[in-house]
Amino acid sequence: MSFGNKDHNDQDSGFVSRNERFGVDQKKEIQPENRGSFLREALNLILSVAIAFVLFVVIRTYLFYPFQVVGDSMVPTLETGDRLILNKLAEVDRFDIVVFPAPDGTDEEYVKRIIGLPGDEITYFQDELYINGEKVAEHYLEALKEVSDQALTGDFTLFSLTGEATVPEDMYFVLGDNRSVSKDSRVFGFIPAAQIEGTADLRLWPLTKIGIIDDNGADE
């Protein structure tokens, strides 16, 4: 009957669903533009991580390299546990502290100081360094000399050690600051320039010694 239909229609028109009552749109779905925005954000995140990784590899391989000192050959300048940053781009100069693979073929890395550059004539006499006939002060040894009653460096000439009158081209003559214990060019000879992994310019640890590492503190 029409009366029953009217009641039914009235009930339909007055009914409010639970979703409508709480403001939920059943037809609302994730729109295509929202999905696209999510994908763009995810892609940007992945791209940022990839760029950061590439930069890390480039910096570590070609620019700077972390290094931890092991051993006493550079005491008192460097001690076991010191953490350094090696500069792989810097031009090597006299008195720079450098790192290179151990010449004996082990997996160790040596840290020493550049004393002789290509073309240099090196002599030690009465605990003093002479380069090309001129006396050169080694200020980094002063602390050791103050507490030692013996010569730190025995007398020698470059020729007496290596058979060479001067440091050959593309080679360096290196010594450890702690001369009495250091295994250096007095033992294994010259170091090829190509084997220098970097110069130790900055110390990061310990915090009490953080900063630039002094090369010699005086002009030659």
C-alpha cells in the first residue's frame, strides 16, 4: 500500500549511517596524486642516501682518510691510540708526517716524518741534522733531548746508509721522531712517492690534543 511505502520512505530519509555520523566518507580513497607524492618522497630519500654514500666513498678514497696510530716510533709527537685525519691531496713537504704501507710487505701501515726530499743530501753529525750541508733544527725532538743523556740520532750520511749521495727522484727519506726505537729509512731505505697515502695534518683524538699537528715550528 501507499501508506506502507510512505513509512518506509520516511525511515530511509531519516536514517544516518555510522560512517556519516562520524564524518567518514566511504567513497574516499587514496587519490593518484597522493600516491605519486609518496613515491616522490621515497625516491628522494633513496637518492639522498645514495648521494651521501657516494660522497663518503669519494672523500675516504680521494680526499681524507682516518688513521689510528699504533706503536711508539713517533713519540712524543704521536702516541698509540691517537686518531688522525690524513690529507690525501696535500703536496708532501719536508717534516710532514706521512703514512705508507710497511715496506716488509705486512698488512701494517707506518707513520713517519719526511726528512729528505728528492735531490737532498742528508747527514747526521753529533745529533744534528744537516741538509745539503746546512744545519737544520728539529724542534719536534726538543722534548726528547731534554730528558735524554744520549744522542737521539747516531751519526750517518745518506751514502753510508743507502749508497746514494742524494735522495733519488720520486723518493723520500723518512725517520720516526723516537729515533731509538723507530724502524725507518735507516733500515728499509727510501719510500717511493707513489706509496705515500697521505699527510697527517689533523689530530682528532685525544680531545686534549685535538688540532693541527705541528710539522717543525720553524723555517728550514
